[in-house]
Amino acid sequence: MRPFIAMNAAISIDGKLTTADRDLHGFGGPEDRALMEDLRAEADAVMIGAGTLREEDPPLTIKAVEKVAHRRDAGKPDQPDGVIVSRSLDFPVKGSRFFETPGVRRFVVCGDDAPKDRVEGLKGAAEVIAVSTASGDLDLEQAVAELGERGMRHLLLEGGGSLNFAMIAAGLVDRIHLTICPLVFGGDKAPTAFGGAGFPGASVRPLVLESVRQGASGRLFLSYRAKASARR
Ligand SMILES: NC(=O)c1ccc[n+]([C@@H]2O[C@H](COP(=O)([O-])OP(=O)(O)OC[C@H]3O[C@@H](n4cnc5c(N)ncnc54)[C@H](OP(=O)(O)O)[C@@H]3O)[C@@H](O)[C@H]2O)c1
């Protein structure tokens, strides 16, 4: 059984993850932070793409002490594991908040064709999981199965748009938490919640709306379930 995989993203009303100049302007208010930390607190691991690592270098941790204490009471490690997905392994390790935050178990998923010197450079910073690239792309199903073998039962996918699309295209997203912020970003080049090549008309992914909540800040907090037919 692969881990359950939830995705979380904050978007403008036009579906953008950032402005065209890659600013997260207006996101990250107290309600967004509380939801993000609740979702991280439920997860065994938080996964992001290398694009998000390069631009934000997020530590992917939980700050709220009561949420950390709740995890400890439940016999879980204080912090969820951190997982990066990258083909190139082209990112700094030394001086990175992600790689240097103490008390977090880290994994980097790459291809079996990854540059050897970069794999070597990750020694002591993260466990490298090299998966098949026989199809031309990273085998994300294998990646998720390998994470499951390391004890992860619940993954939280936190973007960005390229990885979100690759994961849903592989049938590896079970639930989507979407925060719609009352902002318009515009911009053809601003990344959207799901990037990549997109689905041809007949293959679009249908979802089931599970919940809608209106926040005090004018945000809408939505939760969707992927239909069983669209999951692996
Ligand atoms: N608003 C939000 O909730 C939110 C959340 C997350 C991120 N963001 C924003 O989103 C932007 C980043 O999005 P993005 O789409 O550019 O980047 P991304 O999805 O974070 O990362 C893309 C990179 O991840 C690796 N990757 C993704 N899918 C892969 C696959 N199937 N196979 C192999 N490698 C794969 C590749 O790394 P390599 O190039 O190293 O091979 C690829 O270049 C940032 O500006 C970030 O701030 C916003």
C-alpha cells in the first residue's frame, strides 16, 4: 500500500501560485499558516519540487509548540520528514535552511542517471532515493513506494506547480487542499497550481468537493478528493 498523499496550495483567484515575478505576495497569513501547520502535523513527510527549494528554501517544519507536542504525544517525531524531488540535483546544500534545519530526516528523490558528484555532495545531508528513469521521466510511483518502505504512511505535497502536475498525472494525489486568496495576480508566466504539459480534454482529472470554509480574511478554504478511477 502506498502512502496517502494530500496536496496543499494557496492560489490567487486566477489560480496562480505566485506573481509573474515569483512573489508570494499576500499569501501566508495566520489562517494559511495554521492550515499548513495542521496539515504538516498530520503528515509523516512533506514533499516539494526542486524549483520551490531553489526559490524559497523552506525548512518545511512546524513552529506551533502545541502541534509539535501533539505529535510527540502520538509517538511521532517532532517534525515531519522533508522530501525533495529533483532530476538535476542542482541546488545548494551548504547554507540551505532545508538541509541544515536540525531534527528533520531528509530525503532527495532523483533519477538513476543523477550526476554522481551531486549525489556524493548530499552525503550526510539527506538520504538519496534513486528511481528508474526507463520511461524518460522519474518513476514517481516507485519514489512513493520507496518512501512508504521507509515508514511514511501520509505524505503532504506542497508544490510547486510542476511537481503537483507530475504527481496528479501519475495518479498520486488523493486529496487537494486549496486556499483561494482574494487577490488577482495575472500574468501568462505566473505559475499555476498545476503546470506541466496539462491534460488533453478527455483526460482531465475530475474531483469531488469535500468541504468549503470561508475564512475571516476573505479566503476560501476548499478540500477536494480525487476520484478513485484517477488514483494509483
Ligand atoms: N502558493 C503556493 O502554495 C506555492 C507552493 C509551492 C510553491 N510555490 C511556488 O511555486 C514556484 C515553483 O514552482 P515550479 O513549478 O517552478 O517548481 P516545482 O514544482 O517546485 O519544482 C520543479 C522541479 O522539481 C523537479 N521535478 C518536478 N517534477 C518532476 C518530475 N516529474 N520528474 C523529475 N523532477 C521533477 C525538477 O527539478 P530539477 O530541475 O532539479 O530537475 C523540476 O525542475 C515557486 O515560485 C514557489 O514559490 C507556491
